[in-house]
Amino acid sequence: MRNKIHKAIIPVAGMGTRFLPATKAQPKEMLPIVDKPIIQYIVEEAVSAGIEEIIFVTAIGKRAIEDHFDRNFELEYRLEQKKKEAELKMIRGLGNLAKFAFVRQQKPLGDGHAVLAAAHFIGEDEAVAVLFGDDIINSGKPAIGQLMEIFAKYGDPVVATERVPRQNVSKYGIVGSVQLDEKTWEIKSFIEKPSAEEAPSDLAAVGRYIITPEIINILKNQKPGKDGEIRLAGAFSSRLSAGRPVYGCQFEGKRYDCGDKLQFVIAQIEMGLEHPEMNEGLKKYLERFNG
């Protein structure tokens, strides 16, 4: 198996019902954080880590994502006529970030099923990165790149992990693990959405994975769970049951779950405070609420 990862799968087939009516006519992944859509932050993270090819797993109503990373000749012409060179360069650069492919997930049958929809783009001997479309991770070092470093060392699947409050463990896949170094864990168990009493730890799997051909093969033969869905968590559990290793990466950086309304607003504020065009003005505005 090749240890260098060149491709990423980004599942974006979810309906975004928590953001209705804003997502009635546009994908939730196209909602902006300051001046860029959520999906662009995720693509830029992958590209910064060395990813060259990105496969989006889409559904009906997601055409805007494809358009965002395609050329818009009319817009380019107008920008060129108005001598807006910086904006023109930025817009033209979107389509050159990576090679893009799009594939439909025909039914919403789980994150594992979404990965399988893109499997024919992945070679039989190559691992692939998976980044979910809800999570922005703001870090000086790309979060998926941190997982790729652990994969390069061990050659086994890697899961991004983050500590969550005990009362929230039922929202996540929770891992039981043994710490190997400051940010690396060897995962011993993987439980999808346990109760606080059942959870083996407070370490949750969140939005970033490196999966190997073996995981894809497990998914191909995996039966749907009680909810009728095929889950990556089930594939990791099957691998662990067979005595095969899976590693966790407690990444550096701040994660924003942009599928959650409060986290979406927090991301707007905190990332706005880092934006060179608005940081000072936003700071002054927020000072009005201090005391």
C-alpha cells in the first residue's frame, strides 16, 4: 500500500435541515463564514496538507458546490473590465486548488455508504483522506495533515479525536484508547453514540479520517445497522475485532461544528476577529457588550 496520500473524499450529501429555511435553496456547505463558504475552508485544509484530488459525494440540490469550484467566465470578464485584479486572481484560483470530481450518493444511507459511493475513484493500493463538510478546524497546521503524519508512521487507519463534555458523548462515536505520545492514541474500542455510562472515554471521533483499502473492503461487506445505515464506526470496530490497529490523532486547532447554529455563529465571530479587513471593527463592536 502506498503511504503517500494524494486524494480526499468529502461527503456533502446531507440536507442541512437544522439551518432551514437558509438551506432550502442552497447547500449548508455553501453558508459563509465571514467571506468564504464552509466547504472552501475544508478544501483549503486538504490542499494545504498536500491533497491533489478531491472527490465530493453529493446529492440533489448540491450543484452550487460544483459551480463554486468551476470557472465563471462572465464574472471573470466583469472583474477584468473593472480592473479588480485581486478578486479576479482569487476567483480563478478556486478551480485550480485541486482536481475535483463529483459523484452522487443515491440514498442517505450513512457516512460509510457515502465513502463507498466514491470508492471507484480510489486505487486498490492507496489510502485516502476523508473530511466531513460540517467541521472547520482552524489551525496553523492542517488537521488532516496531522493525521497524515501518523499514517505515514504506522500505515494504519487514523481517526481525528477531540475531548467532549461527558453529557455530549451520545452525539459522537467515542473511542477507548491507550495514549502513545502527546497527540497519538492506539484505539482499542469504538462505540457509536453511547450513553454517558457506556462511553469508554470522553474522546470523540470528529470529522477527519485516514482510511485504508481494508476499511473500504469492510464497508463493501458491511450490513446496515439498526438505523439502516452503513457507518465508518462499524468498519473501524470490525477491524479492531480482527486484531488490526486503528490510531487516534488528538489534533491541534479549534474545531467549529458548523452544522450547529451556535457553533456557526461562534465561528463567524472568532474567525472574523482574525480577518484583516474586519478584525479591528469587530473588536470595537464586541467591546460594547463587555460589562
